[in-house]
Amino acid sequence: MMGSNILEERMLEDTLVTFRDADQAGLSPAQGVMLIDGWLQALQGNPKLSQLEGSFNELRAELQASQPNNEHVRQVIERLAGQAQQAAEASGAEGNWTGNLESLAAFLRNLGRKL
């Protein structure tokens, strides 16, 4: 079963709560880096989600730049949305994990459109 890692499930829940509670356009780069750091820790050693890890590292580096490139940030966020959707649709994904990944993908797409 995909999403059986407790850290992954917790990060998914925390991310969804952050997006629901915050004005998405107002999510600061520092808040984004904190979420990404949590995701990178949660994804360690999960080969099924390694594509997300690479995209998170790329986004983290861009957000930490002295002048983040909004277009590049948008592109990486859209890629992450697609990767989250693919993980939700992968064989072995089920239950709340799938629904939460689909919600994450939708939130990321919405955030990408606002940039």
C-alpha cells in the first residue's frame, strides 16, 4: 500500500491544512521551505515517490534564491501537482491517501495559477 509511511501521511495532512488555512497567494517562501523540508524528510527512502523528492529539492533551491523566479516556481509547482496526481492514481494507492494526494494536486494547481 502506498502512503503507509506515517511521516508521509502526516506531511500530507499538514500541507493540506496549511493550504486550507492560509491565503494561498500569501504563502511566504520561508513557509514553503519549511513544508518542503518536512516533505524531504518524509520521502527519504521511498522509491515510489522519488520523483516528488527531486521536484521538492528544485523548488526549495528556487525559493531560497535572493530573487526567486516566479515563472520557474510556477512550473515546478505545476510539475509537483502532476506528480501528486500520478501518485494518487498509481497501483497500490488507496483510501484517504489517494483522496489527500488528489486534494494536494488540486491545491498546487490552484497555487500555480495564482503565481
